[in-house]
Amino acid sequence: MDKLKIAVVGTGSRAGAHLRTIPKLDPIYQLVGVCDIDERRAAEVAQRMNVSGYTDVETLIASASPDVLLITIPPDGHHVITEIAASHGVHVITETPIATTLPCADRMIDAADRYGVKLEVAENVWRWPRERLKRKLVDAGLIGEITHAHLWYTSGSYHGMNAIRTLVQSEAVRVIGHAKEIGECTWEVGVVEFENGVSLVYEFPTRRRGNYWEIDGTKGAILGEELQIYAGNEIETYPIQTVTTEVNGVEVVDHARVDTDPPVIWENPLKTYGLRDMDDVARGAELHSIYRAVVEGGDAEYGAINGRKDQEILIALRESARRGGEPIDLPLTEVTAHEERHHQKYREKYGVDPFDTIEAQKTILFPRRGVAWEAR
Ligand SMILES: NC(=O)c1ccc[n+]([C@@H]2O[C@H](COP(=O)([O-])OP(=O)(O)OC[C@H]3O[C@@H](n4cnc5c(N)ncnc54)[C@H](O)[C@@H]3O)[C@@H](O)[C@H]2O)c1
């Protein structure tokens, strides 16, 4: 099996999670370097991972020759690092969201196309074992035809849109949004209509629920971690469980299941890699996806287009809220005023336009709470 050289750009908290997963994928990846514009962080993480640390992506690429770059810097800068990597023929897997605005996402997609490299989005939620199982339950017809869905998401609603799109298996065609400033934060709600007639009610944030979603069908429902099947006037309930097993002395995710008759089971295809929990499994699958795309050819499993669609729904929802609840049709055909506001904030914050040359943007330190948060 070909082993690919991988490097990680941005050594903050999300990189920490990936850097726990990458060494487990030893048969397919060799970590060759880490990079952070913050010299102290780069040095600390490099020492811990026993690789070279860099403060500049181009030097990393020139010195360590990675095949794949994993981008774990804040979303405002994803387009910058992607274009640098692509222009050097390096494949990219970027953390979520793909970008703050669709024009920035398109800049990434264009760069990958132009330079002939693969671009994957590290969307983890649909790759969690219990979400894979939920998809199997829907595909097996256990809840009948999906009619509507509910979503509450508190930590990056594009993840929630990913979960819903995966289960509804249709594309959003119309969005209505409403937003209100409450104290320090913006409360937003929305209705999303899908091409197959399913409707979604979405809310962010909520004090009563964390990240939670419900899918209703004609024969049953999936409510968070529980399957319900309607049986006459009764409701049969089945917990969705994740089962672990020991592999080489390590407790790893074996499968997810519901004990219907017969049971429905999702087997973890990566259990030999020692992935310990649901997000470890998801990160392993993300890295496998870009690996397969590079080594075997073809598209990445999720890909930039899907990552873009998750963001597009939220952008349309916020644009609709800005226009007082006017319905917005998808796909969007022009840049929204909501996105223009992000671009303006970017110019104010970083002193450069997001569509300026990469040369002019490559030394920006992108903070975690960047333009995306300020302009919400
Ligand atoms: N999929 C998930 O569940 C999940 C969870 C958390 C974060 N994320 C995503 O991961 C990414 C990173 O988030 P985080 O929480 O680790 O942020 P963070 O602020 O903890 O770390 C980001 C790091 O990037 C560095 N950086 C900034 N600009 C840089 C540049 N130009 N070149 C090199 N390094 C640069 C910073 O110095 C910092 O160390 C974001 O896109 C975020 O949305 C995804």
C-alpha cells in the first residue's frame, strides 16, 4: 500500500484531535511536519509529534514535500492555505466549514481544479458511527418516508445541515430565516424545504438542548439516539447503541446497532486502526477518504461541493433573516449581502481583500473567532 506524506497546518485545538488520529493510520500516512504562524505553538507540537515545525506553509512544502495538507486553521484562512497547497500540487483536506462565504469556497474549488489536486472537507458528523447507522435505518425503510425534521445545533450549524442532508437525502431548494439579538448572541431560526418535499425546522442556539436532531417518517422517527417505530397505537422504542471491543489491548469502536428484529448493525470498517471513539472513527474516515482519492483516483467521499452546500443553506437562512424573512431559493445564484458583509469585515480586520493575491494574505494570523463570528 502506498504511504502518503501528510502535514498539518494550524496546531490549535482541532489539530490536537487530528494529531491523535494520524499516528493510528500509520499504514497509510506518515506525518512529515506541522506548521503554525505562532512559532511557540509550532515548536511545541513539532517536538511532541517528533517532526519538524514550520511557521510558513511554503517552507513546510519545500522542506517536507507533503502529498496531503490538513488545514486546521480558522475558516477565514482556509482559502489562503488551500491555494498555496494546490499551487504546489499538494492535495488538501480542510476542516469545517469549507470557508466563511461561498466565493471563498469557490476560490478553493477553482484552485483545486486548476492545479489538479483533490480537495476534501473534514465533515465529521455524518461519519459518526451512530449517524452511519441512522442512515442505514432510513435506507431500510424502518421509519417509512421522511416527512419533516427538527435540528438544534450549537457548535457550527453547517454540521447540523450535514446530518440532516445525509438522512433526508435531498437538496435544499428554499429557505426562510429569522434572527434576533438576545444579549451577546444572535438567536436564529429557520425553515428549510428540500426538493423531495421534506421540511426542516432549525434553531440556534437553544438553552434546553445541545446538538440534537429528529427525523420524522410515516412509520416511525429517529429522535436523537432513539429509534421509534409506530405499531398501531403503540410506539416501540429502540436505543441506538455504540459497541466497543478490544483490539490489541485498546478499546475501539466495533459497531453501532439497534436491536430491532432483526437487528440493524453498522460495522466499523476501520476497527483495526485502534480508533477509540466516534469522532476518532470520523477523523479516520476523513483521512481515508482523501487517501483513496489520491491513491486510487476519483472523488473524495464528501468533497468540497457537499461542504459548500452545508454552508449555502446557512448563508441563505441568514440572508433571508436580514431581508425580514423573505424566502430565498437555492442554489444561490449571486453573492448575498450577508456574504458581502463578511468580505467587508475581512477587509477591516485583516487590511486586505479576501480576493486579493494569496501573496498579500499569506502572513495573516487568523483568530479562532474571526470575521465569521463577529458578523453573525
Ligand atoms: N469538525 C469539528 O468538529 C471541528 C471542531 C473544532 C474546530 N473545527 C475547525 O477546525 C479549524 C481550527 O479550529 P481550532 O479550534 O483548532 O482553532 P485554534 O484557534 O485553536 O487553532 C488555530 C491555529 O491556527 C493557527 N493559524 C492561524 N492563522 C494561521 C496561518 N495563516 N498559518 C498557519 N497557522 C495559522 C493559529 O495560530 C492557531 O494555533 C477551524 O476551521 C474550525 O472551524 C472543526
